[in-house]
Amino acid sequence: MRFITAVDRERLEKKLAMMIAAQVTRKPDSVLGLATGSSPMNVYKRLVELYRQGYVDFSEASSVNLDEYTGLHPSDPQSYSSYMNQHLFQHINIQLERTHIPSSDSACMEAECARYEALIQRLGGIDMQLLGIGRNGHIGFNEPSATFPVATHVVHLDESTIRSNAQYFESAEAMPRQAITVGIGTIMQARKVVLMAFGEQKADILQQAFFGQVTPEVPASILQFHPDVTIVADQAAMQTI
Ligand code: GLP
């Protein structure tokens, strides 16, 4: 487990963008596991800048996103599909047919989970998985539970997740209660994992996840067993470590 830290979040966002660009430069047909939420927004902005400056070429790369809310059409402005188009895909030369996000408005969610999991395996697994962390320790939308869910599945969102993410919807009621997420097993199979955490509101969970017991009650704690994890966190998030 490696930690990269700085007082200044902006420097870390640049660093994260460079790590992704370096991965794609080293292996042009990389499969990138991508995250949403507020943490990666400026990372994607920096990555777009690197692309515009000619430092990185995504023409052979593929991407698989971690998760998607259920019941939202991909064109819904709150969907993670819209998020990815807005913040990254429409600004770089990745081929859109090589970008993948679970389809959460599909009629049979179980079939969609199986399709998405098979797709990741068919792509040869994830080369670099970018992760944020929920305040309850969730990664993707793998919420605290009694066991670590292995593969892509449907989840009921925690009350704390609904409270945190409701800010992106018109009201808490408008926010979906379910999502599709890749599993903990899918994430653990990624060859490289990069987790980002910014701000003091992530300090307690960072301490629990990486210096506490490995338990499905803190889903990110499983990463203590991953052979190649880098945690990129600002000083505010690192204050209890
Ligand atoms: C969201 C996403 C996660 C994300 C996490 C943290 O619910 N499903 O993939 O990592 O919560 O979000 P943020 O970066 O906004 O703190």
C-alpha cells in the first residue's frame, strides 16, 4: 500500500491525471475502471488538459465505470452516463463504443449484472481502477454489509449514501434508492487500484479502512489485501493517520 499526500488537493488531482495518462501511454489498450462523484471531477479536467496538450492518446483504450443508479435513462442529467460524457468522454478521443457503464434502465437487472460482469472479463479485466470512497467506506456502491459481494450486483443504497448524494438531485425523494455496482471481487481483480480521498470528512473512514480491521462493514478495508494499491489523499483526509 502506497500513500501519496500533499496539503494542496489541486496538486494531487494533477498527479492522479498523470498516473492515468501514464497508464494509457504505457499500455495504449488499457482497460480503465472509472469512478464518478465529486472526487474525480477535477482529475478528469486535468486529464482532458493533458490530452489537449498531446500527452496522451485514448484511441485504443477502453473504460468500464463502477456503477450507475437504477431507473435513470442514460440521457438523464443525473445519470453517471451523463456525468462521464460531460466530464470526460466528450472531450477526449476515446471511442464511445469502448466506454461502458451499467445500463440501469434495463428491464432485467439480474441479466444486466451478468452481462456487465462478463463484459469486464471479456475485456481481460481492469488494468487500473480509480476509486473514490464513501463516508461509510463504500467503494463503487458496495455498501457496508455482512459479506463482501463478489460480482456486479444490484444494491439498496444506505441512508448515509442517500444523504450524501441527494445534493446532486432536486430533492432526497428524487434520488434513486438502488444502483448497479461492480462487486468487490471485480475491483480486487484489477491489476492496479488508485483510491482518492479529499477533505476532513474522509479522515475517519480512511483511518478505519486502511489501518483498521478488514471487514465487510467497511468495504474499502478489503483493499489492504490488494497487491498494488495507491491512496492519494490530501492532508485533511490524512489527519488521523
Ligand atoms: C458515490 C459513488 C462512489 C464514490 C463515492 C464518493 O456514491 N458511487 O463511486 O466514490 O460515492 O463520492 P465523492 O467523491 O463525491 O465523495
